[in-house]
Amino acid sequence: MAVIETKNLSKQFGDFTAVDQVSIQFKSGEIHAICGENGAGKSTLMNMLYGLLQPSSGELLINGEKVRFQSPRDAVSKGIGMVHQHFKLVPSLTVYENVLLGHEICHNYLIDDNVEAQTVQDTIDRFDFDLDAKSIVGQLSVGEQQRVEIIKMLHQDVDVLIMDEPTAVLTPEQIDELLKQLIALKKQGKTIILITHKLDEVKKCADRVTVIRRGKWIATVNNSDVSKEDISTLMVGRSVREIKNDKGHECSGKVGLKLEDICFKIPSGKDVLDHVNIEVKYGEIVGIAGIEGNGQSELVNILTGIIKQTSGKFIYEGKEVIDSSPLKLREMGFALVPEDRYKEGLSKEMSVWENMIAGRYKEGYSSSKGILNKGAIRQKTMKLVKEYDIRNCNDITIKVGNLSGGNAQKIIMARELSCNPKVTVMSQPTRGVDIGAIEFIHSKILELKEANKAVLIVSSDLNEILNLSDRIYVMHKGKIAGVRKKAETSKEDLGRLMVGIDSMRSQDEQELGRDAYR
Ligand code: ADP
Ligand code: MG
């Protein structure tokens, strides 16, 4: 019998159907992956299983019994737990205090700390997790904090663990660690529902895979019967290629963009960027990898003219750039895709066409007297909207604020990449964008390389970095922790650099890592 079964489960928000008559059976003791593009309805579906949302129609059965959850408390009492992407922990408290929050163990009206710590440690040991119940949560790594969230659920004796995009915040090694743990939990009889759009992870650990697209159930398949390509085809509704830079690392040798000893200090005196040296040649795609928060944002902000370095040189074609305002950089031939698309990349209040020429109105869209050539702008905008498949925008006078994040990102990419830039600096070029559109944006980025342009990409998505880059710099604590040619590195190698360890993984360790998945 299915441990959880949904029958024609639907959820409406106003007149929008986020989950549309979805029927799935989750078998006891399996790892069941739920895949779908951004906005497919995965979280909405899971929130109904966990009692955070009430279904608009349809049925939910737990061990064959019809249930109606009013809150997560009801779900937990039926053995269903969920771990969210954003942790809900109290950093100043210990692991055991977090685990027992709301379930404190009292003796004569006093909380008995020793008993509390011991019972939580027992749970940790029972599931063979690497955690100390007495550590302070705020001092733990992100991977460890996630373990605390999982233990919190296991301590309440849940049979089913729902994980919503758990790996988004983890490094490659932490991801491997988590997947191993999920496999171990399965061996102890737990059912795992894993939501992700990363297919490598699905292939590594899932027994079965359900794909949903635009709120609808598309298929449930055995993982061993399908390839990654099969799953992405089901997710997108057509076959997608993974775009790869396999042009070889040939470039003119002439350096377009150079950073020399760049430092950036925040008022407290901390060095957020510490003597950073980076070089991008024409015809080269350079990737910057790293866990978010290691200086990448500041680096991009300097390169896109939003902030000025404290010391060091920003050099373009051999000359130091003194005025690095976004307007000046664009005049010099830069395309800029900043990190915060709404703050720096777009104006939500302005229309699609206004955004399409923002910062570029001098480039043939206005007369010498500064009067905008509306005909030319309209034509260009319509062409880009079509070419970049920017959806829900037949009317180019609507405000950008009304578009989804992915579509807004496509407007920035269309504007910046269509201006024949000599140097392109982009941060998270495909964040929040669907797989189908990622394919398109990646092919546009490769076209820049073929046209002998210099391209710098900052991304926390290692697949993106590895697929596109010729060379990769890894940032850790404001420093360049290492530089690698693409052909000479791997995800694991980059992952180590991301946590500040510069050594190739030994053969033995790699063997161990593989064994865990057998
Ligand atoms: P996924 O987790 O697959 O990325 P979600 O379940 O978060 O997708 O969202 C599915 C769709 O429902 C999206 O288009 C989203 O904008 C919409 N949606 C989600 N929650 C709400 C809400 N509370 N109100 C209105 N629309 C929502
Ligand atoms: Mg989601």
C-alpha cells in the first residue's frame, strides 16, 4: 500500500491553477524524486502534503486513510515531516534546544538540560549522523544545520521526509554527503520525497521519479529506466541539449579585462576582497565559482560599476579604468548583467520596451537632440521578445514588475547580449530561468566566445561554470583560492577549492565516494 497517495489533488490561487489534478502514489521505503521546472508546482504540492496549504480539491490518503491536514502539526502526527530550503533554526540555541523547541522535557517544572541533550544525541546516533547535540547551531556549517533540521523531524518519529530543494545551498561535497545520508535513511525504512531540478542528484539516489509540468502530472518512472535527457525532456516538453563549450581553449591571447590586486574593505575594516587578480582574454570564457558570500557579489559590483574598489586596478585593454560608472563601461563596450536583477538590472515600474533600451538609448534609438525613435525601439523590442521567447509579454508596454523572474532575466540578457559587446560581465546569468531558456542563453554566451569577445561569468551553479568556461577561478573568503583550466578540473576539485582546500582528491577517496552509491 502507498504510504501517501494523492488523488486528483489540485490547488488554486485565485483563478490560477498551481497544481492541477495530480495523482501520485508514494511507496513506503523509496526515494521518490519530484522534478519540474521553476514554477511547475512542486513546492505547492508538497506544502499540501505537509499541511501548510489546504487543497482546493482532490484527496490525500495516508496509509490508505483519507486525511485533511489543518497544519504541519497534523502532518507530523501522521508521520510526515518536511525540511525547507530556508532553515527555520534559532542560531543562538544548541542543537538539542532547536530539535526540542516546543517539546521541551521538564522535570518538576524545570527544563532538564542533561536529559534533553542525551535524548537528542540518542536520535542523532541512532541515525548515525555526524552531529553533537550540544553545539551551538549558529556555529555550524550549512550542511550541518540541514542535518539538524532532518534530526528535528526524525526525533518526532516521522516515516516520510519531504526535502524541498535541499541541495541548493550546499557545496558538491556536502551534496554527496546528504545523498548518502538519504540513502542510509531509506535503508532504515524511511520514505524520502526529494524535490529538485538537478538531475545528477536524481540519478544518484532516486528509486522513482515523478515529473510535473505547469501544475500537471506528466509521468512517474523508474529511475533505472530513464536517462537524464529523458527526464529533462519530460520536464520541458521537448528535447533539450546541454550546451557545452567544446571549442577548445584557443584565444587571441590579447587581454581584454584585467583586475590587479583588487581589494574591497567594508566599514568595519574587514577585507571582503583580498588582492584579487583575474584576467580575461578575448575569445575566452572565464568562470568564477564559489559558495555565495565569498566576495563574488562585491567583485561583480565593482565590475559592473556599482561600487568602487578600495585599492587595486581595474584595467581594460591595458589602460586603467578610472570612471567605472555603468554608463561609461557600456560606452567602452561592456555588457553588464548585475547580480540583483531588480535593483540594478531593471526598473520594475518601467515597461518592457523602456527596459530593453535602458542604459543603451544612445545606441541608435535617439536622435542627436535626444528624441527617442519609437519605431526603431518597438521593432527591436518585438524582435528580442520573440528571439528570447519572453513569455506573457505580447504587449511591450506592460511593466516589467508584472513578469516572472525568469522572464525578467531574459529581458536583461536580451538587452545586454544583443549590443555586440567586447567584454561581458555577468552574474548568475540563468538564475530562476527554465531549462529550455537556459539552453538558449548558454548558446548565446558561446556565440560571444566564437566572435572573439571576452566573457566573465560569476555563478554559484557549478554545472553552468563547467559547461561554459575555458578557465575557472574559485573564490573563498575574498581570495582567489585557485585557478583551473576546464580540462584539468572536476566538480570535486572545484568543490574543495570552494571550501578552501587546494588539493586534488586522492584516488582512494574517489573510490569511497563511488561506493556509497552502489
Ligand atoms: P515550484 O516549487 O515548482 O518552483 P511553486 O509550487 O512554488 O513552484 O509555484 C507554482 C506556481 O504557483 C508558480 O507560478 C507560483 O508563482 C504560483 N504560486 C505559488 N504560491 C502562490 C501563492 N501563495 N499565491 C499565488 N501564486 C502562487
Ligand atoms: Mg519550489
